[in-house]
Amino acid sequence: MTVGGEVVGAIPEPGLLVLLGIHIDDTSDKADTMARKLHEMRLLRDEESCATADAPLLVVSQFTLYGDTRKGRRPSWTAAARPEQAEPLVDAVVAALRQRGARVETGRFGATMQVHSVGDGPFTVLVDV
């Protein structure tokens, strides 16, 4: 992942690319639950988790996940948390992952990031906590 041509986060081996959206109703109480679920969910080959396979996670804040496209031609972002609410929550999830022993790389909150990923098969999961 790069910002302005500078690599700010990368995982050199297979792991999870986590696009982390924070909803306006999310609170810091959810950080540990989010981290546990991301770390322990068996999403890797042979039903391994990042915890059991010691696989890294690349966490990218992504408010656009809460874009509502049901009306009109322009998404509404009203369900996405404002930056002053979202940034501490993203930081709390990353801290909780690291406290669990996870290897975590991150992007830069609020920056225009170029995220490069190589998918290992057509596999994407929406995790709601």
C-alpha cells in the first residue's frame, strides 16, 4: 500500500487484507470483538485463521463500505462514522490485534492510498460484528 509513492504498509506473505469500515453506531467496546473475529476467523487455506497460521493482516480504514446507493446516482455516506470517531476505533482494533500477537500493517488514516492486492482465488467475506 502506498501513499504519495511511499510504501506505508505491506505484508510479504499470504494473509488478510482487511478493509475496515466504522459505522456511526460503533463504539470502542467493539474493538476487542472485531480484533478477535478478524484474528481467529478460519478464512485461510485448510481452514486456518491468522492466529493459527501466524498470517499477517493489512488493515485499511475504508469509510466507503458504508456507502448507501439505494437512492439517486450518488452514494450517501451518512452511515459511516466521521473521521474523529472512526480513527480512534481503527487504532483500537489495530492495537487489540497486536495485543493478541497478530502481525499487523496499516495504511494511513484519511490518506489517498493505492492498495495493491493479489487475491488467492475469488474470495471476499463481509464480516459484521
